[in-house]
Amino acid sequence: MNTAIMSQGGRVVIPKQYREKLGVKEGDEVIWTEVDGQIVLTSRRQELERAERFFDRLMADYTGPSLADELITERRAESVREDEHE
């Protein structure tokens, strides 16, 4: 267990071993979350990777048409309609 002393303004230094483990350096954005009365610190990169894994699992069994292709088709049709009304 590591400890730290809170300084003026509520500042706490994240020990080097944890900064390295998180892959964060000065100027990086970190995210604080309260979970069951404890504060959890993650990096922005880790949260993005977690979200990507979530959506990958969510879409793993999807067998429908490409949602991106549908959106592109809709946008092109909308563009054609707009051109016709000009």
C-alpha cells in the first residue's frame, strides 16, 4: 500500500509506479470515478479502450447491414434532395 499527503488545494501526487502503470504523464487527462465509496483513477486512453471493447462485444453478434453504410447512403440521398431544392 502506498500513501500520500494531501497538499494545499487538495493536490495529491500519484506515485510513479502507478503513473507508469496507467501510462500517464504530465498534462495527460485522467478520470476519477467513485465506485462503492472508493475513488478509482483511470487514464483517458484506458477509458476509450474500455468503451471500444464494450461496443465490440455489443456488436459481435450483429448480422444486419453495415450501420455506417446505411448512414452514408442516407446522407447521400439527403444531399441529392437538397441539390434538387436549390
